[in-house]
Amino acid sequence: GYYNRLVEDEVATLNGHKSLYSTSFYAEDEFYKLYNGEAYRALKHAYDGDGRLLGLYQKCVRGS
């Protein structure tokens, strides 16, 4: 994870976004800041208001 986190930091420095196809090591607040957490939460609430499904952070970072 050490080098992957270095890549994430460099991509952020360049105002880019890392693709979420591989393991990510973001803190949850950082993740939602980078990946439009406000819009995501609104959609999640609209389509999964009961929270039955895992969230994007849990899937992409936590690997749950």
C-alpha cells in the first residue's frame, strides 16, 4: 500500500483522479472530497435510503 498511496498523492497533486479499479488507501473524508461525496450521498439516499447495500467507500477502499 505504501507505493499505491504515493501514486494517489501524486495524482491529487496534479488535480487528477485515480481510477477505482484497484485497491485504494484514502481516508473516508478524503475519498468523498475527491469523488463528489455530496452528489453520491444524495443518489445513495434516493436509491438505497435504507442503506441495505454497501457504500462506494466500503467497496472501493475497505474492500468489504
